[in-house]
Amino acid sequence: MVSRSSAARWRIRLRFPDFDFNGRDVETRLAALRDLPLNFDPATLGAPDWNHDDYRQALPPEPPGEPAPGGSWETAVALSRAYAFADPSLVEARYAPNVPLEQREILLILHALGARIYAGVRVGDVITEERGEDGGRATVFSWNYRTLEGHVEAGQRDFEVWKWLDSGKVEFRTHAASRPAETNPVVQLGFRLLGRHKQVEFGRRACNRMRLLTEANMRQPKAFGQTVFDGRLLAIYLRDHHAMLVALRELAGRIRGATRAGEQHAYADELRRTAEDDLACLEAFLRRLDSGPSRTRHAAVWTAEKFGRLKLNGRVLRPSPLSAVIELEGCRLLLESNRALWSGLADLRVGPADAADRTQRAEHLLTTAERLRLTAIQRATRHKVEARRADDLA
């Protein structure tokens, strides 16, 4: 006869993780976490069968002494409390913002192979204390969460922000003890093949994002008050604009290769150089976010631009003067997007130091595009009328 505890254990082992492809019922899933137990015994974390990962990242330093109001340590603590360091392409977090961190359950949405896997964790310890290490003293804020039943892994992850009192150095640390949860054997195999890679990526990206976001928040004006810039959607936003810049570069190449007035050729050369320079800058910034351009978006806009060349614009065997108008109007739309990108990054005080200069460059190109567009539409819609002699009219 199978005992009740053995039967429950087998039900867990046969269970597949909660997942979907559309992100529905998140609030219902979050509320259900209150009734779930941990899927491991915290007393066993020191056992040899646990995987351990440690990551550290230096943050902007402060003057020696206690943490400075609004300084690097306080900023990083606020980001840590908000779970802002998590890369949303790997994992997103949903929690009730009115619930204190110490009493919080968090629904983690893990992204893998196009699916959204739902996994619950519960916050354990939340501590601010002074610690000693290597002969020095530091003020440390730390918190951790532990995995709940239904998670694909079992274990605990800690997050810490250190401020060394003697030197002023500030550091972010994260440590994890983990192993595959007692779930379906297929899920365990998938975790061993993919999960460890995702864990390593999470730790590395969390450190990079914490540095970037701490620097960005410290540059915010005081008027931002209690808000915290977390940049969760920033990489998606940048990839969208990268695709628009690819379209602008290809459109400039089309104008340069067509039969156009000399000024339009010169403008196309300037436009292409600008697009390539902005693309390189944006790609470097995406690397800081541990991200990169979207190949799908890139292919889509490249293909759309090539199909756009098939539009006849009223002529079949010879170039249409309307083509120049349409192309310059396309340039204006894409340049407005480019201007918005750099002005937005300048306002956020994140991204390249010359974001304001890039905004002005886009504005200059917009002005030129409008002037050339108005000239082109005049040429496309007006025709020269030759004067006739008086005796021909008799």
C-alpha cells in the first residue's frame, strides 16, 4: 500500500511546470502563491548536491563613511528592492506593490524557447546590518527568496548591496544555491540542459544591469523624487529603434542609387553615414545591456524596404518623379523616430554621452529632408508650359 506522503511525492514528480504562450491569468497565479509551501528544506542548503553561484559587481563609489543620502548605495538598494536588475528577456517578476518586501510572494515569469514558465518564490530574510570582511567594515543590505512548489528548480538566491565604510567602495553581490526540483523527469532533463545556462546568464546580466541602472538613476534630477528608473523595457525599445535605423540606412542607399538631383545624392550620403554611426552607437549600448539587435526585426524592415521599391508611382518604363517625394517622406518619418530615440535617452540621462548632439544632428537632417521634399513635390506635380508665338495662335 502506498502511503499518502509517497503518493503526494509522486504527483509532484509527474507534474509539468505551469506555462503558456500568451501571459494570461497572471494575477490569479500570483494570488495562488500564498498557499504554496517551499519545495525544499532550507536546512539542507549546505549539502554537497547543491550548485552554488556567486557574482559581484562594483558600483559607483561614495565618500568614506556611512551611506550618503541619494548616493550609490541607497540607489542600488532601491533597485534591489524593486528587482530591477533582472533582465526581462530572461525573467520578469510580478508582485503586489503594496505588500512589504519582507512579506512578499513573487511570481517569476521565466522565458524559454518562446514559452512563459510561471514559478513562485517567497521572500525570506530582509536585513540591513554592519558586517566585517577582510579586516574592513561595511553597511550591507541583503534579502533573499526561496522557491515554492511548482518551480522548476529548488533553492535560494540572495541579493546584497555593500558599502565599505573606510574606502567608500560600493558593491552588488548575488549568490544562489540551487538544484533541479523534484518534478517530471523530462522537466529535470530540460533544466540540466538549459536551466544552468540560464542561471549563469541571470547572474552575469543582473550585475551588468545593476551597474548601468545605478549610474543612470544617480544622473536623474532631484525632481524624480521617489521614482526609480529600472529600464525593464529599455532593451526592447532600443531594438525597435535599431530596426528603424536599418530601414533608414537602406532607404538612403536607394536614394543614392537612383536618378536624382545632385543635392539629393549628397543628402543620401550624409544620411547613410549618420545611420551607420547611430547603428554602431546603439549596438554598443545594447551590449552594455547584455542584449543585441533583433534579427527578426532587422530582416522584416530590410525586406519591407526592398518590396517598397516595387511601387511604380504612376510610371512603368521610366522613373517617376513621385518616387523622390515618397522616399523623402519616408526619410522624415524615420528621422523623427531617430530624433525621438536620442532625445529620450538624453532626458533619461542614460546611454551615450553625446545623445543630445545626436538629437541635434537628426533635427538638422529632418530640416533638410523637408526642404528637399517640398522641392521634389513641386517637380512631381508641376510641368513647364512653353510659350507659343502669336502667329501660331492666329
